[in-house]
Amino acid sequence: MGDSAGLQSRLPSPRARLRDLLDAPGLLTMPCCFDALSARLIERAGFPLTFMSGFAVSAARAGLPDTGLLSYGEMVDQGRQICDAVSIPVIGDADTGYGNPVNVKRTVRGYAAAGFACAMIEDQVAPKRCGHTRGKEVVSRDEACRRIRAAVDAREEGADVLIMARTDARFGHGFEEALWRVRAFADLGADILFLEAPQSEAEMKRFCAEVTGVKMANMVEGGDTPMLSPNRLNEIGFSIAAYPLTLLSSAVRGMMDALKSLRIGESPDGPLPFEQLREIVGFPEYDSELGRYDSEQE
């Protein structure tokens, strides 16, 4: 309850905490969240950071595909609830920045104000698509660089947030074009670099070897990129391994299995005991805080 907000007010900023994590050696394993509850579970499991997945938020919040259907306002609102629920740094999917460079700057400032440690800006044509689906298109090099320059400017002008720069150019324009773009994004001052959907381990190794800076791998079950182990990703040179759909897919499978059991008149296997569920969502903290005020009246 109120303890979480008080703890966050005494900690360094989310950006500073993420920067410290990135400066330490080793790979950061990052399960991705889609709401406050999934983010809290990630923190309780001991992971040091999380990422608000656009695909997962589109699915969980609106039951829609990740095709740019959610607005800036919906995404930043979801992010604010997520960031309020945890003390670990949260990276936010900010899609294409929701417009021209001035819109990008407003988006970055808004994500910082919501409590994000980092905002991810990508180079797809709006409306964008999930990075592991067909039909993606990217903007020109100049437009892509303008977006990242605007995001970095927002950071330099006071938005207390890191910038992740993503390219989806591998799909339609080839690996060399994608490499050119992430190098350009690094030169512009992006803090984290994300080359979406490399199609082989050899491409992943080249990305890490030929581009300086902090690099993220995106591990999508059944996607275009090989599912390498965390140890192998660390050896290649990645700093972060994101798992954007693992929790969402697991939750959907669990709900489908439970519904199937109920539909045929059986009790589902696996639901958490009620007492454990109450504890996860914060009833003990709520009751403790309420009791403090009740005791003051005695």
C-alpha cells in the first residue's frame, strides 16, 4: 500500500537504478509485464527489472493485436499503474513516439513522469506492428534518426529517463541496413540498442561485435530470433535478455486450461490457494495500514 510509494520516494530515480544495473557485469534477464499484477510478480520472483510489452498490454488491456491500436494516453496510463506497483526499474514500450519529433519529445517526457526508467522508440511506420509478424515497414533513415534525436533531446532537457532505440529494418531491408541504423542511434546518444528479429546466431554475434553500447536481445517463443540460453546471450555480448510474451502466454494457457475444466464440470488443477492470492495482491499490507488508523482512535 502506502509503503511502496514511500520506499520509491527514498530510492534513487528509476533511471539511476537502471543505469546502475546496466553498468554492472553480466546479463540481465528481464521477464516482461503487461499490468501491475504481472509486474509485482516479476519483482517478487527476484528479477531486478521489467519491461512493459506493447504486445502484451494490447492483448491484456483491450484484447487487441499489437498493431498500433492503443493510444499514447492508454499506454502511459497502463505504465503509470505498473510503475506505481513496483520498486524495480521499468522500461516502457513507446512505439514510434506517437507522431513527429515534437510528439516524440512529449512521449518521452510523459513516460518519465509516469515513473519509467527507460522509453523505447522504434523506426517503424505508424501504425506499427509486433516485431515478429509480417507486414512491417520502417521509415527512412532520416526520419528514424530524427525520432531518436528528439528522444535524446528530451532526456538532455530534463526528462529523467534512458532511451532505448529500436530498429525493425532487418525484416524488409536486410541485416546490413539494421546494423547501420543501430550504429547511427548509438552515435545520436541512445542508451540501449535493440536490433529486432535477427534471424540467426551469426547475426546476433555480429550485432554485439560491431556495435558499441548496451544491447538487448528479444526472446520470443516461436519468433524469428533463435532462442538462445541466457549464458550464451551473455557470452555473445548482450546486456539484457527480454522475454516479452512468456508471462502473457503462460497466463493465457493457464486460463484456457481452467476454463476447459470448468466447461466439462471438473475443478481446475493449479489455482493458487485463496490465502496466497490475497497475500500477493496486498491484503496484509492493507489491513496493517488500516489497523494503524483504527488504533489511533482508541
